[in-house]
Amino acid sequence: MKEVYNILPENDHYACMIDLYGRANRLDKALAFMKTIPIEHDATIMGAFLNACRVNKNVELAREAEEILLRIEGDNGSRYVQLANIYAADGNWAEIRRIRKEMRGKVKKFAGCSWVFVEWS
């Protein structure tokens, strides 16, 4: 991107690479790639890495990513669900209870709303 098109990668580009490594079962490459990223890891990058940990069933690295991700985006309920799913797949019910307890009071739920546009003739 840089050499041929003179385009500097942004957070979304880095997150896509981490996601690709994760889906290819190359969590080691994703971790090594993350160490080379010259910008601060944001929620997009850490969310992609957490998903790569889920795909590769690596609970230890997911726990490390959890600390960073919840510090960045602790009010996003989907991150807690993502973590709970990782721990559920591992059968770690104590961690699921901890995540749900931590989620209480931090995440605000909003009522769902759907719109349907009907064109009357």
C-alpha cells in the first residue's frame, strides 16, 4: 500500500490483517503483526484480535486482550458478549459469571426499534 499506492494504512487495515491471520489459524502471526503496528491499538484492532483468539480457542491471549479492550471500550455490551462466548466455549462458567457481573452498571441497554417504509399508492 505504501510503496505502490502511497497510502498509509489505518486502524481498519490493521484490523483486517489481524482478522485474516486469525481466520487462517495463524494467531502467532497476528500477535507478531500487532507488535509492528506503529499506532496505538484501538477497539477495532483489539476486537479483531479477540475474535482471532475465539476462532483459535486461545483463552489465555483472550484474557490479555480483554483487559486492554475493556479499558478502551468498557461500555460496549457486544464486547462483553464476545468475551462471554469465548469463556462459554471453554466451559469456564466462573469467568462468564465474572464478565456478567462486571457488565452490570457499565453497559446501558437501549430499547430496540424497527422501521418499515410502506409506499401507499
